[in-house]
Amino acid sequence: MRIVIAGGSSEVDYLIKLLKKRHHQLIVINKEREYCEYLSTANEMSVFFGDPSRKYTLEDAGIANSDVIVALSANDAENLVICQLAKRCFGVKKAIAILRNPKNVNVFRNLGVNTAFSASMLIAQTIEKLSIVDELVQSLSIEDEKIVLSEIKIAADAAVGGRALRELDPPVNFIVSCIFRDPEVVIPNGSTTIRPDDKLVIVSTPADQEAILAFLQKKADHA
Amino acid sequence: MKRDKILVIGLGRFGSGIAVRLSLSGEDVIAIDKDDDSFRKLADTYSGYQLVGDVLDVDILENAGIRQAKTVIATTDDDNVNIMVAEIASRIYGVQEVFLRLVDQDKAVLIESQNVHPIFPYLLSMAEFDRIRGPKGGESR
């Protein structure tokens, strides 16, 4: 993919290294001259010095038809202009903005920039998800939080232990996408049996998440 | 809900001048700037409201009464802020008349709409230059 990174400070260096490792083609634009020089030397690549909220800067940097632009400015208005110019004038397919003010996430969505995030919003969501239950190891929202991936460990005395997936009678629908059964990874079908200490990766809607966790953690009556 | 307020955002010389003029003509004006000091530019004849705050926070715009605004005028010294305010006013709050000052004409494509009127100091200066120089200047070219 061709990815444009516009603005930003300390996080840019990390992003460049991460994305380069995955062999993406990068265009980096920053309006701090010294930081441009540092990024350029540290990553052995050319970095464009200029204001990414100016049309001519984006043009000079050659961002036309890139797959993604990431706007990382500390000023949310600048991020809006960067994303909109990239999409409307240069045919960039997707614009992602990292915002300073979490309230602007909704504003950006209303103004056509659908993938806007703020660090404080992500932190709040993470804390919320972690605190639902202790056994919930990890949880990840995708597709605008319409789908959630949960990783849950099956306890030794869980009622579902020893039963095949097709024998379960869950209160809501969900999909077990894979099972970590040290050292192997099992892609399950209906006849796969759940064992204690299995780690299940579950796909569900956020609304059903709690009910599913309660179901999988229910202790066996006769235990 | 009755929409009768006018929000003037960014009190440089231009914004302050407009705020005072509209207030004198009897309009219900709310002047907003992130800097407390800016309000000194408002003449004594200004009788509207004054609000200190960052307009990139929608709560400030709501407190200022953007839902009851018939007109929003964005005249901060930052083109990007003026664009964002203009978009929020026209597209989210349905304000019927929005003005904004834009130094960079390239950005006008982002706010093209029937209700949004950009003002370009560059174009105005060029027009004034041509007017003062007159047709004579044209001949000598």
C-alpha cells in the first residue's frame, strides 16, 4: 500500500519503522524542518518539509492516488483540511485522523472523515473492555465497533468444558474463530470439543459480548 | 426554535469591526475568541455578548448558541480553523448563512456550497490595486 503520513511528532518515527517493516510505500510530510532531517536520517528515506494542509505541499509530495493518508497534527482543524484535501483533490482512498479533542471524533464523522480516533477515546474504551471481567484477556473492536473480537480462557470447572461446539446452547449467537491450545492453534468446526485451559477467540457484536462471556464462564453444576 | 443570533468567531481587526457594525445595526451578536485580550479591540459601542473559548470544541459553539444562529462569520487568523467552523456551522448545525475569511484560495474547494461565502483578502487587494491603477496601467502593459 502507498501510505501518506502527514504531520505529527514523536509517533511518526515509530510508525515509519513499523510500516516499512511491512513493506509499505511511505510518503512522509512534516512542517518541522529539524524533525524532517532527523526522520530522514534515521530511516534512510526522503521526508517532505512543508505544511501538509496546503494543497501545493500535498501535490509536490506526490500523494495522488495513495491508498491511505494519516493526519497526525496536534491541531484538529489542520487534520480536517489535510484529510479533505487528500480525498477530494488527490483521490486518496482512505483518510485517518488522530485527534486531540475526543469530541471531534463525531464531528469528523459528520463531515465525512469516518476513521477518526483520539488517544483518550481509545484509552477509555480499552479500560472499559478490560474491566468487564478478569478472565477476558483481550478484546478488540473492528469495523467502527460493530464487531468485537474477544479472547477468553476456559476455566477448569467451566460448564462448557468437554462439550463439542455444536452441543452448546448459547443465549446469543457467536463464532469461535480459533482456539489456542498450547502449542497448537485449532480452527474449530462443530465437532471440536472445548477443553479446560483453551483460549477461545470469539467474534460477536459488542452488545452480546457480556452474555457470551457469562455463558462460557458458567461453572458446571455438578463440579 | 427561532434563529436570530449572529456568531462572530475570531476577533482580529476584521472580526471586531464586523461585530461592532452588526451590533450597532441592532443584531444579536455573540463574539468569540480564544484569547481574552482580543476583546479589547471591540469598540465601546459594541453591545453584544463576549465569549472566551476554543471553537474547535463543539461545546463552546453550542454554549455560544450555534443552534439559534442565523449567521456565522469565521474570521480567525487560521484558514483551517475557519474552514472547520464553516463546515460545522453549515453541515452539522444547518446555519443558513456562513462567511469565512480564507488567505489560501486553494482551500475554497472544501467549502463550496450555496450557503457558504468565502472572502479572499488576496482577491480584494488585487481588485483594489487594479482599480487604483486604473485603465492607464492596463495600456502601458
